[in-house]
Amino acid sequence: MEAIDVLILMGSKSDLPIMAKTTAILEEYGVRSKTLIRSAHRTPEATVATVKEAEAAGCQLFICAAGMAAHLAGVVASKTIKPVIGVPIASGPLQGQDALLSTVMMPPDIPVATVGINSAKNAGLLAIQMLALNNAALAQQLKDTRAGQAIPQDE
């Protein structure tokens, strides 16, 4: 695997349109990322191997998107000490409520930062904030973006 800062994993190819928002944000900020399809249930060995390969490639954090049972983020978090951001995907009869609860309700000692259902853009921005802790240029770029989003106050 080439050198990356963020690995984006998703449980299904059907999640790609939603997670394209994460990729777009990371590209906008010049953050190196890779996107792969991995399943906590269908390809558990490949998922674990991918986490180890990404860490060897310099990956600083993981973003995991999944719907329904949504165990992908938890499995990844159990295999790394790097931060993991979970993106619950709206699917199935509960439209993401089950994925949200599966992602946010992690057992003690295996945390997963969780954004809202289908909130792929926020997952990307949260990743940038985390990376900016040790990257002054990225922090400044984020500050500049936020300043440009400010609503002018009435005088």
C-alpha cells in the first residue's frame, strides 16, 4: 500500500456515493487517503490484514462506514490504537438507526468516534481536525476555511 494518512473502509460498494464526500474533503485539504471495501462479517481476515498494511504505510487514522449491524468500525478499533471514526449508513428497515447504535455503543476500552447517519463530510472534517493537531499547515488551512464560513455580525 502506498503512503497514506487516512484509510477509508466501507462495508459495501453501495456506500461509495455517500463516502465520496469524505474523499472530496480529504482531497481538498491535501490529505493522502485510500478507499477500500472491507466487511467485518464477509471478509474479517482481509479487514484485519488491511488495517495492519495501512499502519505500515503510515496511516494515522481510519474512517469506517457501514450500515445495518455496522460492526466494521468496532472491528478496526479492536485491531489498532489509531483513532477510528465511524460513519453509520442509512440502510435497511431502520434507515441507519441500528448502524448508529452499533457504531456509537462500543464496549469500554475500544472507543470509536461516531458522526451522524450518512455524515461523511463531517467524518472527513473530523479526520482533518485530528491530523491538524500535529500539522501546523493543515491547522492553518482549517482555520482559514472556518474564517471564510463565518456569518458577519450586525453592527
